[in-house]
Amino acid sequence: MGVRKVAGATKQQLIKQFLTESLFINIIALVIAFLIVTLAQSNFNSLVQHQLSLSYLFQKGLSGYNISIALIALIVCGIFVSGFYPAFVLSSFKPILILKGKFTTSGKGIVLRKALVIGQFAITVALIIGSFVVYKQIRFVNEQDLGFNMNQMLIVKGPAAYPMGFHFY
């Protein structure tokens, strides 16, 4: 960053570089996530004892919305969350002060940095604990005795309800 600033890059060029790098990182992460889901899909299907697939998700979407729109929104949010803070903070410092030895650090960014790191660790711990809880629940549901033999059940459909005023003659 310092070399680019000394070479004459403007603040807008540096912000554009950070956001572009963030775009590529988010797209690569999305591709890796799809590869992991594709590779782990059969094991997950055997764990939950249902046949889930990515093709079904792309066909049906999420509650009537197209999944492609949701993925684009996810990438855009990822770009802004992961790209804006470094873009504005690192593009605002003056490298000439650092080269002259007159650069002093301010304390205003330390609190935000510590809060972000603590937030990342808290979210990571919550996701790990949540994963273990969901795994235990799925295992419990799959192994739990229902109290009856499903093969010996007889299911009888009841009469259909008719709207008011409909009569049989």
C-alpha cells in the first residue's frame, strides 16, 4: 500500500483496488464453498436421511425468490463488509510521514480492531457450538424409538371438507 501511494496512486484508485481484491476473494470463496458442498453432499444426505441437492435449490429457489439473486446479494455484502474498512483506513494514511519517522498511531482505531477480532472469535465459537447441537439433534431424531412399528401402521384418510352450501342430491 505504501509503495503504491509513494508511486502516486490516488485514494480512489486504492479504494478501487481493495474492493476489486475483495470481489475476487469472495467469488473464490463462493466457488470453494460450492465444491465443498458438492463433495460433502452424499455424506450429509446419509446423516439427515434425506436426499437434498443443489440442483433442487436452484430449481425451486428460496420461498419464490431466485437463488442467483441471493448469491449476488451475498457477494455484494461480502465485498462491502470485507473491503470497505481496509480500503478507507489504509488509503487514508500518509506514507511520507512514515518515511520521515513522524508517524504516530492514534488510539481511535484500536477499539474497533479489538471489537472486530473479538466478534469474529465469538461468532466462530457460536457456529461451532451450533454445529455440535444440530448434529446431536439429528442423531437423536434418527436413533429415537418412535414407540410404534411404522411397517404395521394403517393410515386412513378422513372425509374431505366441503364448502358451505354444497349438497349431495
